[in-house]
Amino acid sequence: MTVLADRDIRARIDARAIVIDPFDPGDLQPSSVDLHLDRSFRVFRNNRYPYIDVRQAQPDLTEIVTVGEDEGFILHPGEFVLGQTIEWVELPTDLVARLEGKSSLGRLGLLIHSTAGYVDPGWKGTLTLELSNVANLPIALYAGMRIGQISFFRMSSPVERPYGSSELGSKYQGQSQPTASAFHRDFDARRKHPGGA
């Protein structure tokens, strides 16, 4: 795989082969594009369930909190919440992307993803952020701040089944808010098709 340089990213965006909306040319870095934090966060309500059961839908496990334009969202040490990018992102079938945190925020103890830094070919939607504070002090987060950067990699060929294809059962295609885990659907599918892979 080859990482796209700034001129290639710009050309793909100009041709609408990569969609980043809104896009500010000032956010284009040498090999990535800076993304910004939105105002909505999905917080965990620890008092509603005795534990997280990955096999079960737990609709009240989390709830959306939206902060005001100049209001900080305080992320406490050891806390984990879901956020999202302001930007809507769409990828063609021949590119895969990686979402990474900003170095300056990492130096403060802010992590923006636990495992979900990978963006599949064919993706369409805002990007959910898995925000963790590993510092010893609370961190104030503000809507509109630069939160991460996305880089793009050219694949050996366009994929046959992009993310969102009906046979893949893609869980998060088209999301426009911090979306709770739908992992329990894997167990539902297995119950419907026992013995399947």
C-alpha cells in the first residue's frame, strides 16, 4: 500500500473521489487531513446495567450529551466516551484510511481511538471517536478543536465488496452521531445461521 501525499489527497478531494465535508484547505497536512471534534458525546450510564454484555442489546447503556458552542466537555482520568468528527467522510473503493490522534493531544494524555482507527473502502459517515483520558488530570474538550488526522492508502486494486455492501452487514454505514456498539448483532446473526462462519 502507498500513502497519499498532500497533492494526491487534494486532487482526490477536488475530483470528489474522497469526500471530506466540510473541508478547509488549511487542514491539509503533508500526508493527512486534520479533523475536528463535534459537540455530541455518547457517555456511559454505569447505573443502568450490572455489566456490559456483548451478546445483548443494552439500549440504555449510553446516552447522548451535547455541549454548547463554547462549553467544554470535561473528560476525567480513566473515563471513556464516544465522540465524533464534524466532518462527513466518504472513501472510494480503492482507498483505505487510518484515523490517528494529534501528537499534541497525545502528549496531554488524550487518546482518540482504542481499536477503531481503520476506515474501510466505501465508508460514508462521520467518524466515531473512542475518547480516553490516560492522564492524571481532567481534560477539557471543545467543539471545533482539531482532534485527529486521517491519512489515505492506495490499495492493490478496488475492493469487490466495499463497506456498506448488503452481504457484509456493515453496522455503521451512514452514521451521523456517536454510535453505540452494535456488536451484539454478530451473536444475533450466528443464532440465525448456526454453524456459519
